[in-house]
Amino acid sequence: MPTRTSDRTTVQQYVKVFGDYPAVLARAPGRINIIGEHTDYNDGLVLPMSIERCVMAACGPSKGNTIRWYSDRYGCAEFDVKASDPYVGTGWTAYVAGVIAGIRDQGIQIPPLNIAITSDIPPGKGLSSSAALEVAVALSILEYVDVPLEPVVIANLCREAENHYVGVPCGIMDQYAALFGICGHAVFIDCMSGDFQHIPVDDSFVFVLYDSEEERALVSSGYPDRNRECREALAWFADRETTILSFRDLEISRLFEHRGEIPEVLFRRTLHVLTENRRVLKTVSALNRRDDSTVGRLLFQSHRSLAHNFGVSTQSLDNLVKKAWESRYICGARLHGGGFGGYTINLIPQKNVSRAHEIMGQNGIEVRSGKGAESWRI
Ligand code: GAF
């Protein structure tokens, strides 16, 4: 694990690379997702919670004609401010370039500047390191040019950067979590309306992430295929029933009436989305009642659905969830994030955490509460 990211390490990084002090500093946290997987790009419900690991971006003036950015993890990139398209390549630079393009599309002029980026969110593990990068860069640039944009507009432009520049057809969950996460609360988001609500998560709930030791990049995983299959399934229903414009217009009973007509794989993808939305609602009420055994049961159900109906699990993730199921110390577990590797998320009563670690054979990352996004002038 790299050194924990802080304002001090980020300013030091900036000074080391650009030889001067930055003018502004912004922070965006990573997130866990308690439940609601692959529902955000289907107009569904999600329940992420921000974590203390974050991306920080320090921004300051440049004497040249370029926008330059440096990441402690990936190195340096730049483009000429006069160039019409800041696209400078693939990989991590595409995230930053996409955010810059999105800010310019809002009619905001960006002068030559330098950005130093630090992060302590492990990449490729489903903790939303990409959205945190996008949001931290956007907040730092907007703070620097002193143009306030509505957080919802920032979330959308960051998502578009990922959709169009990076090529991941992701939903809005991760960008919302990075912008609206607050300490000790999950964010219950309706991805159709964009409405969200903070749900208190008290200390009796400890979420632990166990590592499958499989890394995955969303863009090259089966994620885009799942997105396409969901669009096909929705189109199948919309062709037959004009009242169905979104999965939210479809009842589970109606879906079953069409079983046998709709291709089975599309039936299963849809079944996951519809049942996962229900599980999110049930989890919100169980959290409000502090009912950890119900939350745990819902996590196991979610895993079964993600594995059997949505097809995003792996052998290692299944094994970790099976181990958790067989242990009496863990209330619930499921694969976390987009799947195809990364972590499982486990709900463990505080008093059982060390016994659970022994059984799972690893220490796990314990998440109790989070910090929201902030940006401030130095
Ligand atoms: C990734 C995506 F970026 C999110 O938008 C979401 O779809 C998630 O996978 C799966 O729930 O984190």
C-alpha cells in the first residue's frame, strides 16, 4: 500500500515536480458499495459509502502554454492549451483529458496550469479510484479558475469523461459517491431521478473487504458486455410494451410472464436488475433498524444473483463468499463493485472482526465510515 495521501504529501509532490507551490487543493474519496450492483446504468438504486482513502489534486499556474498533470502512480502528460481537443492518449491520461474537455464544454476557459495528483486508493479493485481521480481533478480546476459548478453537473461531466474518453459505459454511482459522500453515512441514490439521501451507518456495522487477488480493468472486463445486454433486454420489452421506457416500469411478475420468449440470458440480466433494486430498498430499511442479520442475508442474495443471473463473479470471489457463508462470524458477503475480480464486501459484527480475519486467512480492509469530498484554497 502506498503512503497515505494527504494535503502535505500532495503539496510536496507538486513542489517537487513543478518547483513552486500550488494555489488550490482538492480531495475526492473512493467508495465501497454496500449494495446495488450494476443497477446505476439501468436507472436503478444504489447504496455506496465513501471511504477515507482518496485522490488529491493540487493545481497552480504554469508559465508555459500547456496544461500538465503528474500522477505519483502513472507519471506525466500534457497538452497545449490552444489545442481544440485535449485527448492525449489512453489509460489514465484519458480520465484527466476527458474532465478537461467536459469543463471546457461548460464554456469555461482553462488557462495554462499544472496539476499534481496523489492517490492511496488501490486501482483495479472496485473502490472507484477512477471516479475519485475525475472528481478531484475537476474540483481542483474549478476551484483554481474560481467558477462554481453545481455538484450534479460536475458528477455528470466526470461520468461523460469516463463514458466517452475512457470508453467505460459506467453509471453515475461512483461520481455521486465521490461528491456527496459524508462521514458515517451511506448515500442512497436513485439513478433515474438523481435524487439521493444520506443513510446513517453506525459503528455496529463493520464492512470488511477481502481480496480475491484478481485485478480487473472495467474497460477490458465483461462490464461493457453486461451494459449492452441490459440495453438489449430493455429494448426487447420496450418493443412489446410502449409503457416500458426503463427497467423501473417493469414488474418482476411481468418479466416472468415473458420467460421462454425473451432470450434466457436477457431474462437473467433483467431479473438481477429488478431484484437488486428491491434488495437496495430492503437494505436501507434494515440499516435504519440496525438489523445486521437482514443486511447480511441481502448481501448473500445479491451475490447469488450477481453470480448466477448477471454472470460477473469468478471462482476466487465465489470461494471467498462461500467461506464467509460457512463462517458463523460473518453476517453476509458478496462480490463488490463491477465484479470480475477485486474484493468481496463482508458485514461483520465488530466483536467478530479478528475471528473473521483468521477464518478468511487475510486481514481485510475495515471500513467504518467515510469522509466527503472537499476542496479548499491554500
Ligand atoms: C463500476 C462502475 F463504474 C459503476 O458505475 C457501477 O456500474 C459498478 O461498477 C457496478 O455496480 O464501479
